[in-house]
Amino acid sequence: MPTRTGAQYLAALKARQTEVWLRGERVTDVTIHPGLAGGAKAIASLYDLQSDPAHRESMTFTDPDTGDTLGLSFIIPRTHEDLVRRREMMLKWARTTCGMMGRSPDFMNVTFACWAGSADYFGRGRPEFADNMRRYYRYIAENDLVLTHSLINLQRSRNVSGTFNLQEGTALQVIRETSAGIIVKGARVLATLGPLADEIAVYSPRLAQHVDQHSPFALSFALPCDTKGLRFLCRDSFDQEKSHFDHPLGSRFEEMDSVVFFDDVLVPWDRVFIYGDVGLLNGTASITHSSAHTAHQGCAKNLAKCELVLGVALLMTETLGNSHLPHAEDRIGELVMYTELMRACMRAAEADAELDEWGIMCPAPLPAETTRNLFMTAYPRMVEILQLLGSSSLMILPTEADMDGPLAGHIEQYLATDSSTARDRVKLFHLAWDISCSSFGNRQVLYERFFASDPLTRARALTAMFPKQQVTDRVRSFLARD
Ligand SMILES: Cc1cc2nc3c(=O)[nH]c(=O)nc-3n(C[C@H](O)[C@H](O)[C@H](O)COP(=O)(O)OP(=O)(O)OC[C@H]3O[C@@H](n4cnc5c(N)ncnc54)[C@H](O)[C@@H]3O)c2cc1C
């Protein structure tokens, strides 16, 4: 099957009987539910872009093994050119959603492309798991499926050592084996895009602190989202069913986050990639380098987000007539710096990419991963800058109904500025508000703080991969100078 269109994605989603719960009710059709339909439409628009003949060349590639046309985010990069082409494609998707859908399908596509290329790693547990991985990659790539993923076990208590108490009864584990597969039970967070996905992937970086060598908690597998016993519990929707004028981002890009309950779910053997082997599970992201590939996808998302915030900030100062004032220039300069740092790290990750032991062109991990750590504090600061630049204008927000209502004349007379009509000003500041003040905007801040794990874990990970001896040797040699 060639790449999907948006309509094909929506039709498949509609037909899928995934058990999705929102506001106390089971959602019967996510494609028309007011809290979810906007996000589904946004994902559909990505598929439309990919299958648009005008963009096909830059959004797809020909599979060397089968001759099939596949979405470019599924490519297993073998050259620097592959990596750059893939990123250009991902940046197009990210710009389509203004960087507001961090879990757009490319996130998981690059993960499984990397794992298919390094499938022998999974075969170290059991040889058949390597074949499972290759077959599964081919299945999702050829059917152009959307994946969600849930990595984190819920916990009842916290230990200062950071060790997970996996015996509390909440963590996902295998409760028995059958000839058909493994039966799993427990709960996982946080499946962003869960209700809008075709498949769910389950793996975990968090058994890293687990001490046993073999464990029923050590798992990597994938399932259709409508598998029996799987339940997705959504938070409330941030799509408040307002117009694009009133709620420009929330009405379009609600990707939804959900808790996933697994009630005695059967995972067929051919969908299992790791089972029981703690060391293999813990090593997956670093040894296959999937973390570097998803970080590279994150670079594109971050750059698109920086461009949006910077562009909005520039228009805000232009509209308010303060772009020449020092405090505004100072803040704009800071936004430019974040934007250029993202671009520089992204390009460094590509320029310093190397073929890994699997023959995959791997983005240089340090600059790619640095963007994740940087964005944990940079994005909240960028949002703060919009608040500082916007001040009361972020509250001078008549709704679309007001713009044509009885006070339309007053609005036009008093809210216009020297450089903007009242309508353009209000429209722009609705966007600035949706980035910096709305519940949708605040969720984006939370996302950037935590989507790639908590800050301490990220800091440790970055420090662990940095070649420390280079710098300590330099200091030692300075200290040794006469
Ligand atoms: C919007 C959003 C979307 C997400 N999407 C996904 C997704 O699609 N898939 C997925 O798998 N995950 C997703 N995540 C989950 C993400 O992986 C986790 O939030 C992240 O790993 C942090 O784990 P946690 O939330 O359990 O935080 P916690 O472990 O509860 O940490 C909370 C805070 O407490 C601190 N802390 C933790 N333990 C200790 C301790 N022992 N002592 C002192 N301080 C401590 C942490 O440093 C942190 O600051 C998402 C998260 C968010 C917010």
C-alpha cells in the first residue's frame, strides 16, 4: 500500500473500536468527538501533505527492498543525505503543526526504523524477536500507521534512591504465558496521541534502576490500540470547541494524553520484542541509538516551535509599536538565540553523524540530546518572554463574536494601533495567549519539561555521554604548566 491520505487515516481510525474514555463517557467515534476531532484532523493533514503530488518527492522514499513508496520518516538512514532529507520532511510536518504536536507519527516512525535496522539486538534475547521487529516495522511502514507509546509505570510511592517499587501492583507486568503469547496486566503513562493512534508500543527506559536480571516487568511489545482489555483514559480536552480565531492552537492541535490500563491483555508472540531481559531492555535506547534518532526528530519540532514563538514575538512588538525599545530588543534577542541554538544543534547532529555498528547513519547523540535538555528550561522561558512582551494585551481579547457584535465600533476605534487594525491585533494576541496563557499553552510547557523524562534523569544522561576526559585532561595539563 502506498502512503496514506488523511481521509484513509480518518476512515481507519473511525473503524477502529479502541476503548477511549473521556469526561466519564466512552467515546464511540474519536474522529467526530468535539474534544478529539481537531487533533485527528491535524494528523490527517500531515498525511495529506505527505501524499500531495506536489510534495511527494520530498516526503516519501522508495524502499530499496520492495520498491514501495513509503513515508520518509520510515527510512532507515544509511547516508548523511538520508538523514538531512528525513529531517527536512519532519520539519515540514512540524511546521504544519507549529511544533505543537510533539508526538506526530514521525516520532515513533524513526524509532522503529532504527530498531528494524538494528533488529539483531532484539535477537540477543531470543532469535525470533529480531524477526518480529523486522516484520513489525515492515507492517507499520507499509500501512503507514500511527503509533502511540507508553513507557512509564505508575507508582504508589517514591523512594529517594529513585528505585521503582515494581511490586506495588500498578506496574505493567507479565502475569502468565500461553502458547499464543504473554498476558500482561497493569497501567502505563502517558500515551500521548493514544486515542488517535492505530497501534501502541510499550517499552521502558525506567527499569534502568531495577536490580534483577530477569523480570516480568521487562517488556517491549506493540499492539493494535483496539486490542481486547486495553483502555485509554484521557485527561480533559483542551480543545474547548471554540473557533480558530478564538483558540487558534487548541482548536487545531489537541494531541491528547492518556493513561493506559492493560486488563489481562494478550500480546501475541509475534508482537514481542523483549521479554524478561532487564539488561537488554535497559540498553535498547543507547545501544540501538534510537534515543539519538528521536532526539533528531525533536530538533525539528523544537525549531518549528522556536520559529513560531519568535515570529509571534516580532509581530507583537511591531503591533504594539515597541520593537525599538531596549527591553523588547533584549527579549527578542534571547528568542533569536534559542532558535539559532536549536538550528545549530540540529545541523551539528547531522554534520557529525556517523555510521553505527548496525550500518545506520546515526545523528551525533550529544548535540541532538542537548536540544532536549535545553528545551526543558528554554521553552518555559520563551513562553515567559511572550507574557512579558504581551502584558495586558494578552487579556485584551474580545472573542470572534465580539468583533462583529454591538461593540464592534468601539473595538475598531480603541483597539487598533498605529501599525495594526483591531482585528489583526486581537487575532495575533489570541495566538500569543494560546502559546503563553491558555491550558493548551501550559500543557505545552509541561510537555517540554517532561516528555523526554524528568530533568534529573536527563541531566545524568547527558553527562554520561559527554567525553569528560577530554576536558579534564585539558585542565590537568593547564594545572601542570610551570
Ligand atoms: C505532556 C506530557 C506528555 C507525555 N507524553 C508521553 C508519551 O507519549 N509517552 C510516554 O511514555 N511518556 C510520556 N510522558 C511521560 C514522561 O515520560 C514522564 O512524565 C517523565 O518520564 C517523568 O516521569 P513522571 O511524570 O513519572 O515524573 P516523576 O518521576 O513523578 O517526577 C516528578 C518530579 O519529581 C522529581 N522526582 C522524582 N523522583 C524523585 C525522588 N525520588 N526524589 C526527589 N525528586 C524526585 C523529578 O525530578 C520530577 O521533577 C509525557 C509527559 C507529559 C507531561
